[in-house]
Amino acid sequence: MTPTALPTVTAATISLNFAIQQDSNRIATGTIDPTSVTVGDGSIAQSISSLATGWDALSSTMLTNDFGGKTPVAASSLGDYYAANVASLGVSVQQATQMKAGEDVLVTNVTNQRASISGVSLDEEMTNLIQYQKSYSAAARMVTMMDSMFDSLLNMGMTK
């Protein structure tokens, strides 16, 4: 047996129940006293509307968090709870931004250290090139001088 896929809920797929559209008295806004003939006392509607300004002691101390657990909430109303969550999100974003900036500095430092150890310095390479060129030039002059000296010695011994 394969489970059936649940339909995707979007703003376009949400609608009011047809029975409630036909008769708004079907909305349960209060409890009915079985001993009287009254329609309802409106206590459910009052409880829902009071969420904007405050809630009772039981619901204000424990609310379900995002992971399904119960966590204490220090908020006097749903608006305060929302504001506290937005502020907490803002603090988390600020901390993440600061951590990223710190990590960027560390990465730059490590990259610079690696480049200073394994990188090629153009100034140092130019100095070495000039040094090698001067050494080659001096060696060439030495060979030329030795060649000239041997020529002079050979010419001295050849008298006819």
C-alpha cells in the first residue's frame, strides 16, 4: 500500500468551508450552556481576540517551539512573542555577519602567509638575475684575459 500524497497548501488553495459561507452562525464563537436556550456566550471569540493583547498564565509560560518541544516564553501577548522572535532572528543574523567578517580576515591572513612563503618575489628574482649576469660577465673577461695571456706566452717563445 502506498501512501497518498498530501495536496500542496498555498494561498490560492485555502478557502472558507462552504457550510460556513452559507451560514456564519455555524462558527463556534462560544460555549453553549445546556440548561439554557442561548446560542453561545462568545468566550471562544474573546479568547482568540485576547491573543493580540495578552494570554492566560498557562499559555504564556509554555509554547511549542519550532522543533516540537515546549519552551518557556517571556511574552505577554502574541505580538510580544512575534517581536521577540524577530529580535532574536536579527541578533542571530548580526552574529553570523560578524563571524563571516572575522573568518574573511583569517582567510586573508592565511592566504597572505602562504603567498609570502611560497610566492615569487620579482625584486628578489631581478637581483639574482643581475648578480648572475655580472658573474657571467666577469667569468667571460677572465677567459678573455687568460686567452690573451696564453697568446702572449706562445708568441714570446716563437722567435725565428
